[in-house]
Amino acid sequence: MSSKVSRRQFLSYTLMGVGGFMVSATVMPMVRFAVDPVLQPKGEGELVPTQQKADELTETPVRVDFTIKDRKDGWYKSDVSNTAWVYKEGDTVIALSPVCKHLGCTVNWEGDEKHKNEFFCPCHNGRYEKNGKNIPGSPPLGPLDEYVVEVVDGYVHLGKTVPNTLV
Amino acid sequence: MNWTGKDMDTYLQQKEYIDTLVVPLVKVETKMDNMKTSASSTEFVMHLASLIETQFKGRMMFAPPFSYTPATDHQQMAQSTLQEFSAATFKHVFFLTTDHIWTSMELPGQVIWMPSIPLENMDASLRQSILEDQLRQVLPKFTEQWAK
């Protein structure tokens, strides 16, 4: 029936309260520090929206430019503009990277009149088939990379590049 | 390829493919009145250079820009500093500039003169399309030399 708090109890509660507060003040930052990598938003691998509507695509590759905003390279923030060659194969949308697998020039669709229906690299006459397969006898040693593609609300979204899966 | 350690490693391994050197020439004005145009045209040249670089990474090496002030003796610069590029191991040498004085100079390579376009007030997409137009204009000059 002693609803009164004794002096001893009062002191021990106060001490526990203050002590707990102090301990949490040191432990919480450590916990936050430990889980921080998990909470970081993933910069790469995110899909970037483009201006290209998916139903306007045909079987002929078109050039799609897109910009990755605020890419961080150390303390240096920049917008990176990127290009993809996008076309439709049946119902799937395919986006190929324009970076030549030889030495990194930019390839163009039908960039040379002599080679229709092919990607062409102007630097050393590298040639690729429509699916990105390098044509033997030309300098490139591998197929063009592919972008991760997703169609969101009718627009093409592009992610990071992955090795070609079509060849 | 840019004038960086990593790209230079690639160049040293792939010398037979990377046969073109591009040297941007930029004029740095020292008078207050001309500084703005000088800065603006330097910006244009460097943007254009980086666009050409991404397009032709595998065949061109880009030297760091060569800068000079109005008092520079162009004739002498052409005959000494720039003349040394004739000894470079590159088969084709191009000088990219917005300063028309170089078009009348004897240089060990082709001078590509472009009229400067102020890019500073354009939004990114307009700038990109303007630079791409300029790129389309210079392309034949490169391919012509390569075809020779």
C-alpha cells in the first residue's frame, strides 16, 4: 500500500534513467554507423527514365539519349549523358550500348553506306550485327553490351550495362 | 583517349590503332574586356573536344590544351613548341581552335578552326544538340585525313 516512492527508489530510478540515456548516446551512433552501408541508396543499378516511348519503337534501332543526374565521382558531382541504341524484337525492348568493344569509340546504326543493317564503328571499321554480335574479320573482339531495360508507364527506362545476352 | 595515365597505357599497347593526336589551342585573354569571350570560347573548344573524344575514343589521343596570351608570338610558337608534334609518333595531328590566326600558320598538322558559340546560357539538351551539329561539321575533316 506504499504508493509513495521511497528516497532509495527515487534515486535508483533517476540514476537508471540518466545512465540509460548516456549509454544510448554512445551506443546509438555506433549502431547507426554499423548499419549505414545498408541504408545507403544505391546510385548505380538504378533505372534512368528516357524520353523514348516504348510503343513508338520499331525493329530499327533508334538513338536514345539519357542523362544520369548527379553521378558522384569522389566529391565531384556531374551529369553524365549516355546513349543507347534501342529497338524492339517481337515484344521485348532491347537497348544496346554504343561503346565499341575494340577501343571504346561510339558506334552508329548503319553508319556506313556499304554495310546496311549493321552497327558501324568509324574508328577502325568495326562492324556488329543488329543483336550486337561482332562480325568476324573486323577489329572488335566481343559483342556490344546491353542495357538493363524496363518499360515504366510506357516509357523506356535504362539501367546499367550488362554483357550481351542475345548472342 | 585523354592525356591521362590510364589512357596512355592503353595507347602504348594499341599504338597501331590510335594514330591521331588532337591538340586544342586556346587563347587566354588578359584584358578585362576580352576575358569573357576568351573564357566562353575556351569552354566551347573543351566541350567540343570532349564530345569528339567520346565519339572517337579508340583512334584519337587528346593532348592537354595549349594556351597562350595575346602577346604570344604565334609564328614562333608554331615554329618551336607546336613544331615538335611533327616528331610525335602519331600519323595524323590536328589542332582544334576558335582562334583564326592559326589558319594562316604553318603547323605540323591540320588546323580545324571552329567559330566559337557561347554555350554558357544554354540548357543541357540545347547545348548537346548544338555541339553535335558542330561535331557533324568537323567529322569530314577527320575522315578525309584518315582516308588518305
